[in-house]
Amino acid sequence: MSEITPEVVAEHGLNETEYQRVLEIMGREPNLLELGIFSVMWSEHCSYKSSKKWLKTLPTEAPHVIEGPGENAGVIDIGEGLAAVFKMESHNHPSFIEPYQGAATGVGGILRDVFTMGARPIANLNALRFGSPEHAKTRHLVSGVVAGIGGYGNCVGVPTVGGEVNFDPSYNGNILVNAMTVGLAPADRIFKAAAQGVGNPVIYVGSKTGRDGIHGATMASAEFDDDSDEKRPTVQVGDPFTEKLLIEACLELMETDAIIGIQDMGAAGLTSSSFEMASKGGMGVELNLDQVPCREDGMTPYEMMLSESQERMLMVLKPGNEDMARGIMEKWDLDFAVIGSLTETGRMVLRMHGDVVGDLPIDPLAEASPEYDRPWVPTPAREELDAKDLPVPGDTGKVLYQLMGSPNLCSRRWIWEQYDHMVMADTQARPGGDAAVVRVHGTGRALAISTDCTPRYCVADPARGGAQAVAESWRNLTAVGATPLAITDNMNFGNPERPEIMGQFVGCIEGMRAACDALAYPVVSGNVSLYNETNGAAILPTPAIGGVGVIEDAAKTAGIAFTEEGADILLIGETTGHLGSTTYLSEIEGRSDGAPPAVDLEREKCNGDFVRQLIVSGQVTVCHDLSDGGLAVSVAEMALAGGIGATLEQAAESDLPTHAWLFGEDQARYLIATPNAQTLLEAAQAAGVPAGIIGRTGGKTLTLPGGSPISLGDLSRAHEGWLPDYMAGTVN
């Protein structure tokens, strides 16, 4: 057995204080296996030691919340005896090192988090951030990540229905791959991880254990340097066909009354699953590692316990059900092994070849992981940017053309056409709109799902950025007619040991908390990914938000496409022409300064509730929220989606510069196309909601104030062309 030196401790990611705590808990020096177990369980990725102080401040309760943070996924009641089970999780570091397998196993892992709870997965989404298009690795990373997501999701038979993609130089050394899955389960049959019952068998099912992914959790808890390629062996290898078998086998077994507790083997593999199950149930556990199915010869206890091989589950069964469960697993061609039993000792005892190779107390290790109150400093406030100080463009039409063909506003069709978004035949709204809409099979209802975040707002003002991310998620669900119910989050930040980075995290949490409270939109699950930086250069703070809402009547939804000529275009919400920290400022002026737009949460709720009621009552079928690029970009997206042009007119009484009116990113706004404008204007006035006619649909061109007409054909070629041309190597 290797000697435990300070160098070995440091290699396992533990600092001197943490190792002293290990010695206190153990009452002796740990062996290498025990040190490895402490290492992964106390890693940032598994323990949230820098973030849990602040995560506890987020609102997590509501009448419709069945299960909040702490289980594998969040659970909300969606009516008719059904529950939606969902979570978002990161696979950032592995995807940078090995993009195909990193992204693929990210999809596999989040699927297991959901079906572990007893839910059949019905939809996948992803939130992706890549470096500058000019960076040498970006094209390779985009190609690998998209192929990995498609390869796994398509094979496992769950539709990938939505997501988001951004490019920014801050992600050059650390891309973000955040995967989200939503599933459906009977509301009264939710499975949890707690182990119960002294003597009950501990069961291993799924794939065999290999040497892939060892120390994956520890690697995901450290920043990169120039040697990231050397970490390739820490990336897991996925098999989506086995995952499909595992889904069906587990759901079949869940139809019986045999399972007491169940947990997927995700980060830290057999270690985390066994410790978490035992800790949640107040139990001890003995494992016989000789019984662990292995695909490689000569695997050590250290390798078995820390492997992050994919498609594996751990469960505790009621005694006497082993043969029945084995039969189900073998029918689906999966490994089944009784690898241990529960005890009343409160300890984890690991045996191999008749010897005790590890003996650790469970609760001190699982529950007493370090919790840090990291020093933090607030992000300095930026000055508000006056649009009148910016140059007036000569032709607003040319500006729109440039924006629509830019990396962050171009069509993502090249990406989502590689995903099977129609498998299961319940996808009602395909990628490209405000939110995906997926029918709840066998009912007349649907779920709306979206992922949202604007990192440039978060770096400019973390509190505003955090609030805006939640509000935009709520707005996107509202824009299709859904009642937003709850969110999952994926908090992606740099090194929390730097006070300015920790300040970004704290600020974003504060903004998210305010928005979740104001919008009655609680957090039910999530993930934290820190140390996303290379050689001291951090990513933009990126608190990605995954939102889920319910549509009571799936026949009454709205889409973004213009559907008829001669319709009035109504703008709901107030326009002040905010250009600070906007896409316009970045793409046209090459600047990133200025405060981000203000977020009036009371106005968000008022405007959104009004718009939703119009959709639910059947008065509106065309709606689009306003976000990146402002009014002009949103109208262009609606025109291209429907193949119908439009002419916009700025009100004579408006004193805003035209470019600010067209491209400002003021919040709490929606666009509606309707033949019944007067009726809706009267309703808006009665509800105290700002509204006005800003244009009319018709023709095959788009005409903006201060600009020459643009043909939809030319605009479509610019919008649709950038990404495939970039991936083909014909543009930078």
C-alpha cells in the first residue's frame, strides 16, 4: 500500500486543513483507498463546499413542489396524478478534454438522475458555451460536443428538444456543456436514494466497472493548465444502447414493490452512490468488492470505488426479491450482482479477498464535508450607457443583416438538425422558438421547457444578470402559453478562492433569489461547476437556468412564426432603448461596457401574466419574447420563421434614437402579431400593461425605420449560413 505523503494528499485535491480533519475523523492515517474516497467525496464537484452556504438561501418550496434539492432530481406536481422530474448538470471539464465522450456521458448521466427517481425521460436540452470562433480549438470542440450529444441522445431514444449556444473568448480554455433532462412519473411513486433495513441486500446493476473516469470528480473540481490533454483518462466512456436497456429494466423493476432505495453511479461512482444511500438512511454498509462486475482484469479496490464507468446503478432491495430482480436485469442483458448488505454500524466496510481494505465512518464523511464561507467582493457597478452617445448607423437594415449573421445570433439549425427532436412523437414545438413544447402523452396537456442565461449581463452586474436569467426563462415559457412552475440551475463560475469570482457567484445567487421569489418560480434541483478557468483566466459567470412550465390545453399555445399578412405587430412592455452590455454594442461597436438592462420583476410578472392569458384564452397564437438583439432581431426571427415580411414604424412621439429603439435590450417585453389589435390594446390598458402597434406583417421584405428593405431570402441566407459555413471551414 502506498505511503501517504503530503504530495499524495495534494494530488488528491485535499489541503492541509482538510487532511487534518480526515485524521480526526479516522483516528488514524488513512490508507490510499480511504484517502481516495475522502478526496472524491470532499471534492468541490461532490460536496459543494464553496457554494452550499449560498445555495441554501434560494427559494425551494411551493405547493406544487414534491421534491426539492437534495435528491437526484427535482420533482413537481403537474396535475392529473403526474409529476415532472428534472435536473440540469454540467460536464464541462470532460467535454473540453474529450468533447465527444464528455458531452455524450453528460447526457447519459443526467438521464440516469431522472429515471433513478422513477420517471421515464421525455426530453433532453443542453446549454453550450464555446470560445471565440477564431480560437484554434473551437471548431473541433463544437463538432465533438454536438456529435456526442446527438450520438447519445439519438441512440437512447429521448428527443433533444431545445437549448442554447453562445461563443465568447472567455470560454476558450473552458467550454461549458450543461445537460438537462425532463421525465414523467406517477406523482405518488417517486423513488429516493435512502437505504433502509439492516441486512437488506445492496445490488449492483448495469454495465461492468472499468478504469475510465477515475478521479473524474476531482478533475472537475480543479482549474486547467496547459496539460489538460493529460487528463484524458479521467473522462468516462458512454454506451447509449446499454443506457436504453438500463432505463427499461429499472422502470420495469420499479413497477414491482421490490426497491427500497436507488441511486445512479455518477460522479465518484460506487463511492458516492453507496455513501449517499447509507447516509440518507442512517445506515452502515458492507461491500464485498470481489462481487463487483469488472470488465478489466486485476482492478484494485481503489480503482473499483473511484471508477466513473457509465450506465451503472446501485439499489437496495427488500429481501427475497433478488431472483426476481436478477431475472429482469438479465432479460435486458445487464449485469446483476449482490455486492453487500446494510448494517447498523454507521460505517462503510470494504472487503476484498477476505481482507478489510477500507473502513470509514459514513456520516462524518458524507455530511461533515468542509463548508467554506469564502471571502468575496462585490463586482464594481458600471456606469449606465447613454444611447445618444453612440454613433447613429447609416442604414439600420444593414445593421440587422450583420447581427442576424453573427455567431451569437445566427440560426442554430446546423446543431439541432443533428439531434432527433421528434422521437417519441410528442414534440409539439421544435427547436428554434422561445421554449420547447412536449405533449404529456395520453393527456391533452403539455410541458414547456427552456434553458436561458445571458453571461455578459452577469459579468457586468451579477445580481441583475442572475435575476434576468430567471426572468428570461419565465418569459420564454410564458411566451408559448405555459404557466412556469420551477427551475433547475447550473452555476458555472471560475475559481471561488478568488474573492472577485466568489463575488460574482454571490451576486448571481442574490439576483436569482429575488426573481424566484417575485415570480413564484422555485429552484428544485441544480448543479454547481466551479474552477472553470485556465491559467488564471475565468469564464464569464454563467448561471444557466432550466425552466419547466405546464400548458393545460396543448391546443392553445403560441409560436414565433408570422402566420398571416396584414396583421398588426404589437409590442408589449416599455422600451427605453437600453444599449449597455448588449449584442448590438458588442457586434456593431466592438464594445462590452455599460450596465446591463434593469430587471423590474413586478413588471415582468404583470406583463407576462397578461400575455399568457391572451394565449390561454385563444386570442393570441403568435408571440415572441424580446431578448438578444432587441426588437429588430425578434421581428426578423418571426418573419423568417413564417416566411412573411414586415414593416416597422417608430412612433412619432418617441424621442429615442432609432438604433436604440430597434436594438435595445429592455426586459419584460413581448411581440404579438394579431388581426385584433384594438381589442388587445384596450385589454392591455385595462390591465395597466404598456402596449402599442409598431408595425405590420406582409410581403417578402423586412423594412426598418432608417433602413433600406432587406429581402427575407438574403436575410435567411445570412442567418442560416454562418454556422454551417464556419463548421465547413469557409469562414472564421
